[in-house]
Amino acid sequence: MNEKTSLPYFRLRSDCFLVSGKKGSVLYDVTRKKAFLLDQESSEFLRLCEGPQPLKDEWRKGRLHHFLDLMIREGLGFYYPHPVYVDNFLLESPINHFGGMAAPPPNYQVAAWHITNQCDHQCAFCPTDFSNPLWQACLSCVRRHNVTEDPALFSDPVAVIEQASHLGIWGLHIRGGNPLLEWDRLMAILRGVARFPHLKTTITTPGTGISLEQTLSLYEVGVALNLNIVLFEHDPDVFETGDGFQFKLLDALEKKNAAFDIAVVIANPPLVYKDSVSRKIFNRWGRRPRFVEFHTLPEENGTPFHFARTEDGRKRLCKWANATEFFHRANNRACLHGGFEVGLDGTLRACAGCHHSCGKIANSRLRNALKEEHLYDLWKLSKEKVVQCMDCGLRFACTDCLAADLLGATNKRVAAGYCPIMDAGDCFNNAKSFQHDGFVQRLSIEKGLEDA
Amino acid sequence: MNRVTLRFSSEQGGEYLYDDVTGCILPWGPVEDAVLNQELGVPPTDPEREWIGKLSANEINAKTSFIRLWRTHYQAFARDEKIDCLTLTPEQLAQSVWANSAVLLLFLTEDCNLNCSYCCYSSGAYPLHRKPSHRAMTFEQAIKAIDWYVANKIAALERDPLKQLGLSFYGGEPLLNIGLIEQIMEYLEKRYPGLFFAVATSNGVLLSDKIADILVKHNVILAISLDGPEEEHDRLRVDHQGRGTHKRLIANLARLKNRYPDYWAKMLCVSVFDPKSDLIKIAKYFEDNEELLPRCAFVNQVTSQNSTYYQSFTEEDYTRFRVQLRSLRNSFKAVSTAGKEPSSYCQALAGGSIILAVLRSRLNDRKTVLPYTGCCLPGYRMAVNVDGRLDICERVSGQNPIGNVNQGGLDLVKIGRLVAEYQRNVLPQCSACPVSKLCSLCFSTAETSKGVERRSGWCEGTLATAARDLSDYISILEANGNVKAMFERNSLERRRAATMFQA
């Protein structure tokens, strides 16, 4: 501790949260958007410093003194003359997270509608049932077997769109299979959407199966349309020079200055592959692709699922854009919150990659299906509630969408099937193993502040 | 820019700052204060300079950068002098009202079987309120109001599949019109199954087995007015012959508990006191009889708003009353600090105002039309009188109706005028207030015979109350931080009940 001060208590800043992991902790500086990995010794010491007793004399010397001084210099905490209570920083009153009569309506954002199982591709890894889900399946096409179509849903698509619009959603995501192959249905839906000018529509499709001209005519219907073209794994050079149908379509979309995105479905991708593909797609079509990742690993201990891991088993950590996003992640399952998918048979799911049925639409009444609490339980399934994730200090920087899905479906308990950032329960010692964009640092009594 | 912060201390001596922009409570001392003042262009005082001299440059830099960080990211600690009130067109007003209104209150009758000494209708001490009468709401009027309400809520209901609306039966004494309650509930079950959650506030004296059967059958939850042990209750709550009502009420409650224990568990008590009440005795009564009485959800002082009721009390009454209040508050703090649940009466009385500190608004809870005080937009909680006249809520005098169900519903021009009057007469100084997020002033408390205005002494009282509540809140947590979860849970539970029942 600095010689000048005699203040005997230390407290973390109210917008800094020390989040425990199995070994060590992570200190989140919410406002400055930084995460500090603390080893066990450092996190235990910090907790002691925050206790009701004054700092001990031996803590005011040597390496402990330097550590606290570092905390002060980094603005993560302060000394106080009294054992003050730090009331944690919140952006909203606790009343807003409480149900009850005055609770605001669910914050619906995007509805996905799976309108067909037809597809002109036979992809080996197409997750035709839920035994083989993808990471970010919501960006890809997904065929489903053994689904009986509910004709009532499609007899009056405008009614479904109208109900979705009343919920306050701003985005409609039309999915398949390949929705272009169900042309009449697709057009009926788009004409319905045109009646609700605030709705933005995305169609996820490989873009094949119909002519270029017909695909381009979708932009003339009068809706705010974005095509999400799903490409499949190729040699990276192919993205640069390829002249197959999908590439011609992308060339035409770019020439037309149409709104479109590119999703690339890849299996077991090394990082270098993704970087290369990303660069080549950017050079040719002026946008970065998003990756839908499919991974196969050998079975272990009879556990059937080993997939959806990336870069040697790890996913990239993700910084929060602002305090609002941080708290949103802390209180919800961020990637599901605000969305739902309507299946061909009227089954309601939280998203295309989710196993769980959250109800079923009967007689085209979307609102009745949305009365089921299960959907909202999934929205609120923060990583605090997921076995394994709850022991990981990095849980508020992890954005993996599948980790909490697998055992939850089979064991009726919510548990992560794997750790997307490779045993991050011991994040301090594994810091070198996971990817981040420089917002994570290691902080320890032993070594002070280091880049992770 | 006005600095909008309040410094306060815990009982243990910890120093804090409440920031009205973010709604946050921060550990705070003279150094932080000096740094903040400097940031806001105010030079530090001599004692502050002395404090600054005691700290290292490292610490001063850290505190400065923290304050700048919060100023930059959250615009903390100071506010523009200009009041930023949004003005809505009648259409926008309607949209806001119907999107947010969650409870419909029906005055089923203007009659009452009792003649309570503090009643705003019958005591004669509240000249702005209506007088008791035998007028009662008809079934036709009730369903007209309900159908009108639901028809206007359609868009909001489409937006929120989980929504359940509140329906509150009021009076007078609503059980005098139990036939209407039964008719309404049968109608709702047929026409709007599952849409409404119904409650009634009653003195409980008429709670016969037959009436209980109806309430239980239709799941109409009761809040019973009970002011304490017999001598306390009967001092205030008497019938038209001047007879006490405690015995009859307690007998009814005992029978109800015996016949319908599950229903009984959902019931609540509402308790009222004045400066002559023996609060210690009342608290003990509720504590000793927690098994026999419904949970006490609200304890309210008889209102002094536009009333002559308080002229009858002596300085001695007030002194004794203040001592008792302080004592109960201390008891609440001691029990809470020990991590135990205070009795429901003690929680509602002593913990009641601390709720404001626990559930205080934060940075993102900004309102737009009436950005300061605790005021909601007229119509969010509308009350229908027996003749279809609409009031802002059940607490107002009835002098400023906001429409009539039989004459086109909400009078949006009138609502707009009331809002403008509130903005003009009440809000102008609020942007400089350091506790605007802790203020409970609203139309019911700002209403006078001359219109809506800021009550004299209100701001000073609010400031003092806020400082005391914040201090108590933080003193408890400083002593035992683990009780925060219990605090929040209890506060939320009481808030849930408050959205439904008369408080």
C-alpha cells in the first residue's frame, strides 16, 4: 500500500464484479469492458480484503501491498476509512426482473419460420434431426425429418405474420430446407410481409434450385429483404475464383447492390482456414462471412456428442459492447432471448438449433403457443444456472450457443455438454488456450498484470 | 448543470453518496467529493484539500478517473437544469395508457356498513371526496366498463401473450354488492377466461360463509382491513351504531381459515394508523397472531392530504407516536441485520419506506412524460365509479375525473391538461433534486382544491426521508451484506401486492 495512505479498508469499485470460477475468478470491469483473470490466491486475497476486518499489517507490505496498489492504479478498487458496503451497480431497478402484473411484455425481436424441408442438396452433415446440431445453426439451413406439415399454418400466412408483427418483432427469418423451392408459399409470405413495412425479412437459402433471375425478383416484392446465402466448405481458393451457380448468384447480388449476407458451413475448421476464407470472401463480395461450424471428434467415455467446438476445441471469447449488454448476458441466455422459431408442424422452439419444443401452434394461433412459460425459461437460462458454466469465471464473456443444450435435453437438468472455451473453470492457468480480442488480462499477486 | 447527489452516512460511520442520475449508492468521502466538485468547476474546500493531501497521487488519480468514467459513460452526478418532459399528442397518450394500464378498479358501491372515524368519504374530514350514498354499480355498468377496457387493451394483449390483467373491487364496502361480484366473475369466466386476476378490499365484517363460498369459488382474493387488537381496531373502525367491529371480523376470519385454508393463505391484511395508535401494541398483536391473521401487506398512516383529520391530535400524541415509530424501525433494523424475517406488520410499517431505497430506479428506468417524482400517467391504473366516471386511481378525491365509460371513455384532452398542469406546477424544480428517483409524489398526493400543485414541505420531507431510508438500508447491509437477497425478495413481494390492492 502506498506509504501516504492509512485507510484500512479496501473495496472493489461498484461496477467491477468478482465472479468466481472453480479455480480462481474473473474480475469484470463492466464500464471499461475489461476482464481480469485472477488465480486462486489473488481472488481469495481480494475476498479477504473486502471483508469486514481492516487490512492486516502484513498485507500492507511486499507483494500483497504491490497487488493492492496495482488494483488502485488500475482503478478497480479503492481504500476507505470504514468497512463500507458496496451496493452493486445496476442499470435497472430489480423490479424490472420481477414478474407480476406490471411487468413489461416479453421483448420479442425476431421470429424464424421454417417453411419447408425441401432441399436440392444432400449435405453429409446436414443436421436433419437434432442428434447433430451445428454451432450457430440459426445462420444455416436445417432439414428435419419426420415432421408432418401443418397445412393450416400455410393456408393463411398473413394471419401468422400479423400475429408476429403484433408481438413487436422487427425481423422475420424464413428458413428451410431451401425456401426457394417452395416458391408459391414463399411469395405468399413475402406479399403478406409487405403489409407490415417495419418488418425486415431474411431468407436463408443455398440460393440454388431456381434461376438467378427468379431469385433476384425477390427484391421486387416490396419488402426489406436480405438473402443469407449458405455456402459450403471449399478450398479457400475456390471462393476467390469459383464460378459455380452460388458464386454467380453472389456476383449478381453484389452487382445489383442487393442486401445479402454469406454464411459458410464448415467442418473442423482450423483457424487459418477461416481467416483465409473470410479474407477471400471479403475481397470478392465486400462482406465478411459468418461461420456455421460443425465438428466431429472421437467419442469419449461413451458420450455421443462431441461437436461444435472450434479452433482446437475453443471458441472465441466475446467482449460486451456496453453495460447493458453485460447485464443482459448475466441475466439471460443472450443468443436465445427475444427469438423463437415456428416449425413446419407448428412446433415452437427457442431457435433452430434447439431441441426443446416450447409449445405448438394450434389453429394458427401463435399467441396461445407463446403463453407457455418454457420459451421464456430458456430465454432466461443464464449461465449462472447451467452446471459447469456456473463454475466458470468467464461465463459472462462466453457466447457459445450450444453448451447448455445437450445434457439439458436428456438428463432434465441444465448442464453444459462441453466447455466451449476449454476447461475455463481454471481460466487463469488456461488463459493462453483461449481466444479473445485483447480485453482479457491476467492479474495476480505473483506476477501483477499480464496480457492473457 | 446541477449536482444531484445526496451524501449520507451509515450508523457505523461509513460515508456514502446517492447519485440521482444513475440511482447508485457509492462509498464516498471528502476526497471523492472534492474531486467531483472540481470536475464540476467547484474548487475544493480547506478540509477537502487536507483530505486530498493525505492520499497518494495514485489514489487521487484513480478516484479522478473513476468519476470521469462515470460522468462520461453514465452522465452521473449532475443534471441539466432544463426539464426534459415529453409532450404527447392525445393519440400518443392513448397509446401509452393502453399499453401500460394493468389494473381496472371498480367501485361497486358508494355505501358502507361501517362508519370509520378516518374514512375519507364518511368522516367529513375530507371535503374534496364524495359523501357516502346508497348508489351502487349495476351489472350493465360493470360489464360495459370491462368490455371497454378489454377492447382498448387488445393491441397490448396481442403484444403480450403472458399478460394477466388485474380487476380490483372497491367501495364503500364491496361485499355489500356481492351479487354483482358473482355476476361479474361468471361473466369473466365465460367471456375472458383466465384474463383477469380479481381482488377485493373489504372490512371483512360481512364475510359470511355464503359470501366466502362465492369469493373462493371465483378466486377473488381479499385484502382485509384490520387495524390491530380490539381496542385499537374499534377506536377507528365502528359501525353506524358506533359499535366496534373487531370481534365480528376475527370470528369471520377464523371460520374462513378453517373452511378454506388454501384460500386464506393468499389473503392479505391492510392496516391503518393515526397518531393516537399504539404502534407497539399493534405490532405485538400482529406478531403474536401471525398464525391466525392473514399476512399484513400494507400499513399506512391515515392521509393528511386535503384533510382536517389531524386537527384533533395533540403534540403529546405526535411525540409518543414518533417515539414508537422510531422504536419499531430500530426493531426492524435489528431483526433484519440478524438475517431474520421481521414480522409482516413490522416489515410493512418500518420496512415500507425502505422499499423505495431497495427498488429505487436506476439509470435506464427513465420516464419521459413525467420524468420526476413517482407519478404515473393518468389512466395506468384507472378507477371506474358507480356511474361510469373514470378516476386516475382509487386514491384521488374524484374532483378530476379523466373520462366516463358511458361518454366515450378516456377524456384524452383532460388527461393532457392534467399532465401539463403537473409538469408546470410540480416538476420545475425537480431536475435539481438529489432524490427525484426516491420521490413518491403523484396526482393523488399533489391534488388540492385548486388543482395539482407541489405540497408545501413535501420536498424537504422527501429529502429527509430519503436520507434516513438510504442510511438505514445501507447500515443494515454494512452490518450484514447477506441479507440483501431477503430484502429484495420481501420488497418485491410487497410491490406485487401493491399493484393490486389499495395501499
